[in-house]
Amino acid sequence: MTDLAMSPAEQKSHGKKVGEILVRDYGKKKYYSCAHIKKASLEVKQGFDWHSWAMSLFASPSGFSSYHDSIGEDFDYSEMKSEMTAAMTNGASKKWFDASMSWLDWPNVDLQTVFDFYD
């Protein structure tokens, strides 16, 4: 199954839920493995194959590329991450977005307001 388009509200909801699972199961990390992200995304059970969207938010650029190369899919990491980051920050990231930046390094964002689980 290929990843389906997501609305910004769905992106934000999925990103929050997957992030909560990742932090709960693996602790706070700049980047997570694609296997861990896919597992967390599937645990959310939204009925759609949205793990690539979550990977764009929580995987490293090289991890994202390696995973998608290995399964023969060609997704644009920067484009997907830009969309996910904009959804997560209600558009605030458009001023500072950098595709190589970890979610933990987002500037000018109180992560507690984005991720309810962040302490």
C-alpha cells in the first residue's frame, strides 16, 4: 500500500501520536530508525499506511532515503518534512525550516505546545 495524502490536521494528529509512542518506547532522540517509526505509526492504527509521513518527521535524511530506496519508493524527504513540520507548528516553521534539522532542534518552538508528551 502506498502512502495516502494527509490533511494538515491528520498530519499533526499522526505526528503527535507517533512521537508519543517513540518517546515512550525509545526515549527522546534526535532521530529514530525507520523500523521503530513504522512500528509506532502502525500502532496508531489509523487505517492508513502513513508511516512515510512520520518517517519524514522523525528519521534522519539518510535513514529516510535508505529505507525508501530499499523498498523501491521515491518520496521527497524535504517536501514531506516541510509539510509535516508546517502542520505540527501551525505554519511557524515556514520562517526557519531546515530539512536536516531534528524535531528536537526546532527553534522558537515550545515543544510542549506541539507534543503533549514532551517534558
